[in-house]
Amino acid sequence: MAEAVANVARRINATAEEGKDTLDLSDCKLISFPDGVFKVLRSCTDKIHKITLANNEVKALTNKFFTTFTQLRELDLQGNVLTKLPDAVGDMEHLVTINLSNNRFSEFPERLTAVRTLEHINLESNQISEVPLERLCEMPALRSVDLRSNPTSLSSSQSPQNFTILT
């Protein structure tokens, strides 16, 4: 456990000290986003454009996460145990790509449809059966939605013309 904490601290400090635009906390055995990160990175949250929390055991993210990292372009949350996203995700103004594959979503996270800059949504290998196709069609930047390995009833022929749905 101490080794995992030290690993997280090293990665956070490297991002802060080197002014990196990426925070990689993948494979750190996290169950939540550490509160201390907000304090350590408070001076450079606007510079962070990509966060990777892949392959942890994260159960939930807070609104604070999304209201703190407002300049995010990419968010990789694959391989966690997420079942939903907080409402604040819908207020992201720069998010282009979100990877939510291999989680535990049973419903499509509809607040994502409010993110006008979102181009790629990956929800592969979840438990999603219904997709808000009309809302997705209203997303101006959307290019692809990956729903492979979900129990959806969508077929590839139902894919709208302005973006691709992988089923």
C-alpha cells in the first residue's frame, strides 16, 4: 500500500514540477481520485489537458474533479468500476475524447450529450442497453461512439450519417 501511495505522489509531483499537460495515474490501485491532488496541482490545473485513471478501481468521480480540471481535452477512465458520471461532466467546454470502456455503466451517461466539443466516446464493454440516439445526433463535433460488447439493440445500419456507432 505504501508503495502505491508513493507512486501516486511521484506522478503528481512530476506533473506539478515539470509543468506537464498530462496526469497519468493509471494502474495505481485507486478507488477514488485523491483529494490531495487538488491541493498539489491547484496552480497548474488549467495546464492539464489529459488525465489517465485507467485500470484502477475508481467507483465514482466528483463534480469537483470536473470543475477543477476545466481545460481537459482527453479523459481515460477505462478499466474501473464506474456506474455513472457526475452532472458537472456536461459543463466541460474542451473535452474531445472520453474513454469509459470496461466499466459498469448500465445506462448511457446522458450528460455527455451536453459536451459540444466531444468527438469520441468509448463505452465498449459495459452493460448499456439503451442509447439516446436523438441526443447524440445533436452533438455538433461527435465523430464516433464505441458501444461494442454492450447489450444494445442498435445495429450498424442505424448509425447516423454525421458520426459512426461501433456495435
